[in-house]
Amino acid sequence: MIGTLAGVEVVEAERNGTKGMCCGAGGARMWMEETIGTKVNDARSEER
């Protein structure tokens, strides 16, 4: 649907398939507030 909109280009994430990046939520880590290093969701949103 989104790809049918004028001016929208759908592209595949650079890290996909076997190069994919973990979401970081395994082992109930989604309930923890990270204080060390880069948050996974921040790193993912910076990727193109």
C-alpha cells in the first residue's frame, strides 16, 4: 500500500536476513532501562 503513494520509495533495510540485527528485547530486556552503550532501537532508527 505505502509503495503506491506518489513520491514514496520502498527500500530494503541494509541489515536484513542473516545480517539482521537483534531487537534487543530477548530475555525480558524490553522491560529494562538501558544505561550502558547505544540502545538497540536508537541504532536501528539511525540505519538507512
